[in-house]
Amino acid sequence: MMNEVNLLEKIDILETKIMALLELVNTLRKQHEELTVKYKEKEEEVHGLKQEMEYLLGEKELVKEKVAHLIKCVEAF
């Protein structure tokens, strides 16, 4: 009888630990999903910033060319 009680207590402890692990797994899955969404958002943000940077670098080159042209015009004057 004492062995049966001890065995039942051990089974209860195992069940409690398993339930706690299942809760932890569910929590980690939710966190993973949230982080995946945030990661994709950041990837899109980085992509947008790269495009903006390329555009601004192109504008910078145009401005440099215009300034160089203006300097030549002033020097020729």
C-alpha cells in the first residue's frame, strides 16, 4: 500500500512537471510567432531604408554634378 501511494505521488509530480513544460512550450511558441512577425517587419523596414538610401545617394550625385557645373559657369564668367 505504501509503495502504491509513493508511486501515485511520483506520478502526480511527473504530471505537474509535464503540464508546466507544456505551458512553457505554448508560451515559447507564442513568443516565437511574435518575434517572427517583428523580424519580418524589421526586414521590410531595412529594405525600405536601403531603397531610400540609394535614392538619396543618386540625388547627392545629381547635386554634385549641378554644383560642379555652376562652379565651371562662375569660373568662365
